[in-house]
Amino acid sequence: MRTGLLSAALFLLTTLSTVAQTVYTGDQVIDKVTYKGIFLTLPISDRQVEKEWEDYIKPYGKISSSRSVYRITTADMRDISAEPVNFTSQVKGNKKSTTIFAAFDMGGGNYVAPGNGNYDAASKWLTDFATKTVYNDEVRVAEDGFNEAQKAHQKSVKNGERLVRDIENNKKEKERLLRKIDENAKELEQLTKDVETNKTEQATALTEVDNKKKNVETVKTKKQ
């Protein structure tokens, strides 16, 4: 168990190191409006990331979402800014990789960016999400693997029980066939005896026929 947890922890650290290298700043056009923000790429499916992302930003205010775009007007994100933030994000990806774009507008188009005091906090906020999401995904994959292994074991047990029943049925069938063979041998022996008896009966009957025939001829001769 400890070995498994250690392996998972090492994998998580390695993955997060890779994730940290994929955090970068840039512009993103959303609904024909250009936003300045931070990009974060995760080696996880977009469907899974969207679920995690919506849960992650939910505490900061009322979410307005459409086509993988999430907005929170006057978000209360005090770890990033003491003042309300107009938060806009977009999730794009596929089954293997997902990129999140997050823009933090502190008012009048004053976006969080490298060089201002809010950037490190925003970057850490995204990194914290990466840590949480990668961990949850690892747990999900491990649980899926466990469930599959459990199903395979249950299937193997049921198959073993079926094989035991088949063996018992085979033994019973063998016993039945052996009894049938024994009965068949006895029947054959009796039939053989019956055939010999029948031959004797046929010979006796034939003799009787000859005798009766002679008797008929004798009677006819006397009448003449």
C-alpha cells in the first residue's frame, strides 16, 4: 500500500512539474473580444477538466457559462485581488489534453499579467487547480483500474464455480453412461440367449410342422 502511494506521489510530482512548464501568458479571443490572461495545459480529457473547473470556480460567484466559456462578474477572489474581479475563462481540449485560459480583469481592462503584484497569486491559484485536478484524475484512474480488476476477479470466480459444476455434471453423466453400458451389456447377453432359444423354438416348430404335414398325408391315404 505504502509503495503504491509513494509511486503515485512521485508520478504526481513529475506530472505537476510538467504542468508548471505549460503555464504561460497570452491573448485569447472569446466572442470577438480579446482578453489578456494565463494559459494552463493539463494532460487530462476536456470533459473531466470542465467538471473540475466548474467546481473549482463555483465558490467565487455566480457562474455564467456557454460553450465551454465561463464568466463570473465581480468575482470575490481575495487570494488574487482585494477588489472584485471580472473573471473570464475558456476550456478547450480533447480526450488527451486540455488547455484552460483564465483572464482576471481588475477593472477597466486592467488584467492580471506578469509584472503586477497579482500575477504570482493568480499563477499559484491555477497551479493549485492543476494539483487538485491531476490528483483527482489519478484517483479516478486508480479506482477504475481497481473496479475493472474486481470485475475480472468476480468473473473468474463465477467461471471457476461453473467449471466445478460442469465437472460434477460430467461425473454424473459418466456414471449414468457406465450404468447404461452395463445395462446394455446385460441386454445384449439376454438377446443372445433369446436368439439361441428362438433357434431351438424354430427347429421344434419346424419339426412339428413336418409331423403335422405327415399326419395330414396319412389321414388322406386312409380315406382313399
